[in-house]
Amino acid sequence: MNISGESSRQHSAHLPDSFTVEDLHLYYGEKQVLFGINLTIPDRQVTALIGPSGCGKSSFLRCLNRMNDTIPDMSRKGRVLLRGEDIYDKDVDVVSLRAQVGMVFQKPTPFPKSIYENVAYGPRIHNLFKDKTHLDEIVHKSLSRAGLLDEVKDRLDQPGTSLSGGQQQRLCIARAIAVNPKVILMDEPCSALDPIATARVEELIDELSARYTIVIVTHSLHQAARVSEKTAFFHMGHLIEAGPTPEVFTAPQHEKTQEYITGRFG
């Protein structure tokens, strides 16, 4: 896959959709967890996936970079297209795909390495730098884009695990963007953080969406409303409704969406 470079949010209407998901069904063994999902995910925007626990949000998210491949007895039908190319095609290099579609997990997961080596890890394994000076530049730029450089620039040799929870999550974001991805997937990235750290990560999501496509799973309706341009509501493995976030929250088309947003279930 050769997916083109950078742009800004104001041009996003002229860019192709990052993902087009067509009639996606997902099974864990005999249990079906996703039913005929059809969804487009716009480029250089934030798309929020909402819905009650166990509704298929995270399972869907992990289809976008084939993380579900690691689950025994997983099977799938349908297509997931990244800029028009099927990511489940037999010729797709999954390691390369996961560099292009990065993942930030619910709990911060810094490697047991220094802050510097956490960020340098991806560029090292993908051979994305020319020399030490270039690697230094990638590390510093990634930390800067993750809003962390000023806080850690004098202690890059210290363990990533020595940082606070919010800093660790921003370190994980820096690690994800160090390999120059096109998409960043975030699975409940703020659920383990305090309100101040959550606000900082939300600011960061807004800043990063000018450069990257972001898909975020969140249980917080307030967070979805604050950070996203598009919202998709899942219920019991079905995509019930998707559209511009203000419309989904203020004028939902489906009764089930209305019930969830107003707190009648979930």
C-alpha cells in the first residue's frame, strides 16, 4: 500500500475516505459479534464509535488493523478498504498495515524501555531513519506532536514507565505516530486517566486530526460530542446509525439511538 502524505483538516472534504467497510460480519468461533456493518470513515477527521458495553465497538475497531487476526477461531466476511485497497487481501503485509494504522489502547502500555527508545522502537524495526541524527529528529518531532516534548526533553533516558498515567498515554501516542501512520485507532484512550489528563489527550486528538484520521471508541457521550466530527452508534453487533456528530446527538434518526443518548439504556 502506498498511501499519500499530509494535508490539513480544512481540505478533508476533498480527500478520499480513509476506510470503507462493506457488509462486514465477524465471528469468534460460532458466536457472531458483528452483523453486516457498512461504514465510511472520513480522512483527517475524528470518528467516534459509541454504544453500550459488549456492542461490538472494540471488535469493529480491531478489524481496521487486523488485530482480530490474533484471536483463535476468528472468522470474517465482507471487505475493509483502506483508501480503496482491501486490507484483508492475501498480499497485504500485516506488519506494514499496522504501521499505517496505529493503535492506542485503553490502558497506557509503554514498553520497559527509555522514553527515547519507546518512540524510536517503530522507526527502528521498520528501518525508517537514515542515521542517528534523523532518528533523533523523528523522536523529538513525535514527542512534540504528542504534546510531551517540553515535559520530558531533559529525561529521555529515563523509563517510560516513570511517567504519570496521562504522560504515558501521550508517550504511546508519540510511539504510534513515529512511524508516520495514516490512521490512529484509539480504544477508550482516556478511561484510565484523571480529568486533567483526559482534557489534555482530547486537546491532542483535536490537534492530531489535522494530520491523521482518528477513530476512537469511547463510553463517554460527552467525549464523543467534544472530539468527533462523525459518530457511529453500535448496538448488539449492529451499526444502528452513523452521521455527523451534531446530527446524531441532536436529531438522531433511529429510536434506539435516541434512547441511548438520553440515557434510557446502556
